[in-house]
Amino acid sequence: MPLAPVPYRVSRTTRIEAAPERVFTELVDFRRWRDWSPWEGVDPDMERSYSGPKSGVGSGYAWDGDKQAGSGSMTITSAQRPSRVDLDLHFEKPFPSDNVIRFDLDPEDGGAATMVTWSMSGEHTGLMRVLGRVMSMDRLVGKDLEKGLAQLKDLIEP
């Protein structure tokens, strides 16, 4: 009998001194991710492709890089302006997996600032189910989410 998948969720939050609409703009256009995503600098020779509309629901992004960058794709599945963006994230390499990415944008100070929460959830299956017992997803991905939020903050704030 196969082992049952093990669910996981990792999230990080930061405050950005800008309106939610400004943050939302950076999240719904994958071409803009090159300016802040924590994974963009991993492989300078990484191949990228875009599909669907330029931004918003149905917009897609795929990458194929070295063993550190891996390969996979993302698709925006929901964009509730300016409060939430949901994506499906599929990795082919280094390990096949399907994940859900969610950005929640909560206004503060009358809309002059935004609390941004970036979360990633999914299920450990196969080899990752075993490795997940030794190394948590929070430990594997948490620092990347923190770095991405810090870079997004630096990009947006004056």
C-alpha cells in the first residue's frame, strides 16, 4: 500500500510602504518577476517562456535551468485586484511536484501600506515524502520567500 501524501504550507509576511494596487501590479505580470523573484539569479543561462495574456488570470511562465534552478511552470489561476493572487506551480526537476502559491495583500494605514503574505502549499509525495521528514519545507523554502519579499519591498518602496 503506498504511503499517503504529507501536506505542507510555508508562508512569510512583510510590510511594504505602498498601496496594495502597486504591489498587485508586480505580482500579476511574470515578466516583472525578474526584478524581485529570489530564484531569478540562480542560473543566469536559464531559459524562460511566457504564455497566455501578458498579466492576470491565465498568464503563464515556464523555465528550464541548471540543476539548481530546475524546470517547471506557473500559471495565475486567480487575481482579485488588489487583494489576492493565486498561482499553480508545477516543478518537473529536480523533483516533480505540484504546489499552490498565494499572495495576500492587506491594506494598512488607510491603504498607504500593504502587509504582503506569500504562501506555498502542497503535498509531499514519493521521495520528497521521505526527505520531508528530515528537512522541512519551511527550512527549504522559507528563506527564499523572505528574500523575495525583501527584494519586492526594495523594488517598490521609494
